[in-house]
Amino acid sequence: MGATILSQPSTVTTTSGSSGPLQTGPLYTLAVDVNVTAASGTSPTLALFVDRLGADGNWYAIWSPTAVTAVGTLSTSIGPGCAVAEVPTDNIRLRWVLGGTTPSFTFSASILAR
């Protein structure tokens, strides 16, 4: 049985940010999908991360693909035996960092867990 951990609708983003903490509970296999439908600015970049909350209270990146510079999709699986063989903790987050001059990206994201 699975659960939707994040369903972020398509939104214009002009600053770096995050989804905030997302609870996965006992579910440790994640399917992460991001759909970038628009990019603008001078040399815009969108760096994406899935972070897990460590026992020490700090966030640690467990997935960070090559920075996005144009329209397209990203998809991965995270967990034991997956494309990214990291084990998520009970709390994860999706984080994004924008670069370039006046960058703007429109993207949606989803994280499913099982």
C-alpha cells in the first residue's frame, strides 16, 4: 500500500525554497517526479534536492540531479534497491535552489511512498 507524500501543483517559482517537512512514516521507498513547464531569466538554473532529517536535527541531501536549465521532466526512485539506494527517514523534504539572473521556473512535483 502506498501514500501520496507530496502533490505540489504547477506553480511559478522565483525564489529558492522547500516543501517543508513531509512525514513518510514507515514507508521507505519513494517515487519522485518533477515536471518543469517553463524556465526564464538569464542563464536560469533549478537545483532540486530530496533531503532527509538526520537524528542530529540537520537536513541531508539524498538526491540531487543535474541542475535543470530548460523545460522537461525528472523522475527517480529512492530507497533500498532503487535508482538512489538511500534510506529516507520519517521526515523528508523537497528543496529547490534557483540560480542565474532573475530566474523563474514553473514546475509541479509529486512524491509517492510505499
